[in-house]
Amino acid sequence: MNISEAAPVSSGALWTGRVFSGLIVLFMIFDGAIKLPPLDVVTQSMVPLGWPADPNVARMLGAIGLVSTALYAWPRTSVLGAILLTAYMGGAIATNVRVDNPLFSHTLFGVYLGIILWGGLYLRDPRVRALIPFSR
């Protein structure tokens, strides 16, 4: 199946995908932006997760998240951005598993975000619908 054969979506589904993607972009911009300045609340919240209370580590994580989010938001690179954000969220899931955080509220939060991320991309991008054909 090529892109021209991808299942078309309704206008409502397209806008739902845009809203889902927009929510992910806004959340990730907030998440990345609060890690850039040396905020004590950010660095101290990383310690119980096994990360050092180092502003440079927080900045690195924030920059990785923001670059991945920018790639996701840009239509030509949205699939690459989705893959990078999925990896970023996988790291968050692994961190929460390692410190034995609660399953549904903390550990699976990255899974919830990933479902919204890929669902939004699926609804707004024919390349993804061609790659993952749920209907024939």
C-alpha cells in the first residue's frame, strides 16, 4: 500500500488528530521548557528517580524533549519526531519502573502519551495510515 492508497479520514478525524498532536506538543513544550532554567524544584524532583540534582542533566533532557517535539510538530519530520518522543517516553517509563512508582498514575503515563501521540499522527498523516493500515 502506498500513500495514495492510504485510507482517507473525515474532517472530524483530521481535526481530532490535530488536537491530539497539539496537546502532546503543548505538554512537551512545557515539560522541556521547565527543565532549561536551573529551577530547584526540577532538579530536586529528579533525585528520587535516580537522576543527579544537576541542572545540566535537566537541561540536556529538556533540550532532547524540545528538539524531538519540534520534529514531531513539523509535518515533514513528524514521523521521526514521533519515534524520538516514543524513545524519550520509554526512558521515562523505564525510570519509573526502576524506582517502583505506581503503575497506572506514573509508570504508564508515558504509554498514555504515546497512544495520544501516535493516534494524533495516524489521524493527520496519510504516510502513517499507509504504514499501519487498520482497514482495507
